[in-house]
Amino acid sequence: MSGDVIGAIRASSENLKNAILRSVTVDGMSRFVEIAVVTDRVFSPSDLQNAKLSVKPYVPEFFRYDLNIVKLTPDCDMVKAKIREVLNEKFKAIAATLKEDDVFVEKTDGGFSYTVAVMPFMLSGADICPQITAYLKSCFCGEFSGKCVGSGTTAADIEVEEEPDEPDFQIPVRRFKIEGFEFLEGEKIQTTATYIADLNFAASEVVICGTIEDLRERTYTNKNGVEKAYLTLSVSDTTATTYATYFIRQKTAEKIRSLKIGDSVVLTGVNEEYKGNLRYTAKFIDIGRIPSDFVPEKRASKPVPLAYHTVKPIPFSDIEQTDIFTEKVLPDCLKNNTFVVFDLETTGLNSSPTSGNMDKIIEIGAYKIEGGEISQCFSTFINPQRKLSDEIVRLTGISESMVENAPVCEDVMPDFFKFCHGSILVGHNILGFDFKFVDYYLSRLGYNLERKVIDTIPLSQELLFLSNYKLNTVADKFNISFNHHRATDDALATAKIFIELIKMKKSLPKM
């Protein structure tokens, strides 16, 4: 079926003869089919219309459908980055020994050719090029051919760096005095509460204090078949908000049910790990409030790691000009600051632990801009230790096999913290999404990420006049082609966009 569909699309126009079918999504409830295609050539509205008509015979009867075609033309640097990506994923030993010029990519009439120079003893039995070529064809249109040759590097030439021992550092938990404590059902007077922002550890008894922002009564059936009542509530102490569960006792039910949104409470409970996330369950609820003059202390942070242990950045160079129409002179604010532009792929959209099961990061892509130029790349998959939904696999192209052998979040985030240290963070919708994830998972490990952030969405809205400000729309404005919904590609596109926007603005936005 899928072969027939892409065959019909290719036959409908010369400009679509190299098209790749990215996905076919069928929604039985709404009777709608969405077909997504990538091509490497410029196509016209009539090409799109002809392609839509060509796939109509393959759409089920009584279903509506739409065809989305995206033009994607890689350059040599993009292909080179993908080759390094697949080597990092499937041939880690080879990737660890590669020098910058060991991967060579050249454009051909129909696509690209590449050469990978590896240590001679690694050539034997390694099915390298077929896997690289298959991966490139899954990402880009066009033909790809490659070969592996022996490099002059020997095992004796490889310097093995001894990783320094990281100092043991325990982050002190911040607490504040509780004012106006009154018993509602507790067993002892609570005088201090833990900052909710510091609630990133498991403990058998943790006291928090704050204002109820959400309160709902629910029921469940216990193992004896008896229906029981419990509360779900969100509590904020101005440093953060947490989601808590409380099981109602019969003897205090009337007092507990008199609580309402806006009341100040003291919760005594347990913070425990459940399915990879911390979950707070209140044992007792009493009355109390944060101090009227409360100003949160600055959170201490673990020191920057002395070395990269799991993910090491690689040098990056981009010789192609992004947009020939904009100013080429770099403003001082771009040359005199260091930026890290990053993007994430995650298991879902829940970026707030207060709403329950926080989603996990499955890929980080980041680029460092120094002296106004993109200089380094930080890229890795992350094992979320949970099953990926079909929707996420379809949207990102990231499969279970791609993350199952990847490092876990706890091993990756210290390296990412080191990569970001001393830099201004940049992203497309970074404030609404990406920053929340990295801030949460870093804070759980004791790292305090400085909030110096620039979001390219409001920056684009200020400087450009577009129909919308999605990443691909803004990228099209600057003639930037990329593989959307993959973190490393999105981050590189965002880095190029950011440079062009600052060249236009000639100053940094307020942070």
C-alpha cells in the first residue's frame, strides 16, 4: 500500500520523482488520512494538487485526506553530521577514534558520496557503509554512496584521558519557618517546611507548606471491593508547585472536606519514586502558611563537572552562508557572548511535575555559538526507561531500538550542564517547553541552571512578518532546510535562525 502511494506521488510530477514517504496517519474516529512526504526539489502548487489527486484512489471510501509535502535539501555539513550521528549510535568504538577530517562528504549530481577513514583493524567484518547509507536515505532525498578506508591512526596514537574524580557534593535542602500552624489532624507541631523547588529527593517524611491551587475529590475501589475517597491537590509555596495525593480518613473527613482553593496548608507526607518519577503522598494535612516576608534563598548548585563522562561535544563548522540578503557584519553582542542553542525530543508534552507523570527526554541536540559562529555540537539519545508511544515514534522517527542502548538521563545531564555552563541558552519555544525539562531533570541531580534564556519565537515575532512562527516557517524565511522533529536538526536550524535574527536586531533581547 505505502509503495503504491509513494509510487503514485513520484509519477505525478518530475519535481516529486525523488520523494520519500515519511508517514501515513489514519484516524478512524474522524475518518481522516494524513500523508506526509519529503522531496528534494522545488515543487509548485499544481504539483501538489496533482500529487493529491494521484493518492485519492488509495484513500478508504468516505474518508477525508490531506497531503503535506516538505522540501528538504541537505548540504554536505548536514550529511556529515548524520554520518557521525549513526556512527555514534551503532559504531561507538569507531566514532571514538574519528578525527574531524576522517569523514569526507562530496555533493554529486544525484546526491552525495562519502568516505569514512577508520583504523585498519576496525574494517574487518564491520558492515559500516550499508548502515550509514540506509540511515541517510531515511533522512534525506537523493542517492548516497560511500566507502570505508583505512586511516593512518593506530591504537598507539590514541590518547586515553584519565577522567578526574568528581568531588562529592551534597546540595543542602532549603527550608523556611512555618507561620500560624494549627492542628487539623496531624500528630505533632511542624515548625519548618522544605522548599517545594527542592523536593527532588525520596524521603519517608517531608513537610511542605503552601497555598492550595487545585483541589479535587476522587474515589477508588480497594482490594476488598470497597469504594474509598481521596484528594488530589496542587500546593504552591512560590518557589514551585507540587502535585500531592491524600487518602481521606473517616474521623477527619469533615474538616478535610472544608478546605478550599486558596487555603494555606501544611502537608506531612512521603516522597517516593514510582515508575521513574517522584510522587508525594500526604499523610496529614494541617493549617499553616509561608512567612509574609518570604524571599527564597538562592539555591546552591553542584559544581560544574571537571570532565565530560558520557557525552562529549564534537567540533562543528558551517561554511555555507544562511541568507545572502541579510547583514553580514556580526554585532558585538553576538561576538562577545557564548550561546547554547538546544532542542529536545520527549516522550510527551507534560513538562510540569505538578500535573503528575512528568515526561522524559529521549534526545538532546545542542550547538554552541562562540564568536558569532557555531563551533560545537552536543548530541545524544537518552533511554527514557519507558515504552515510546506510537505517536511519538511517528512524530520524531525515534524508535525503541534507537534509545534502548542509549545512556540514561542521570548520566547525560551532568555533561549537558557542563556544555551549557557560562552560556546564554537559546531555543524555539524554550521558555514554554525545553527549559522546563532540562531545569527539572538537572535540579533533581542538584544542578542549578542559570535562567539566562532567549526564546526565538518572540524574537521572530518582533522582527519578521509571517503567517505563523513555527520553526519550519521561520526557517523557510531564511532558506534553511532541515529534518523537522529531530532534536539535533531542529537545534541547528534554530542556531542559524538565531544568528540571522540578532544580525537584524543588532542587540540581544531582554532576558
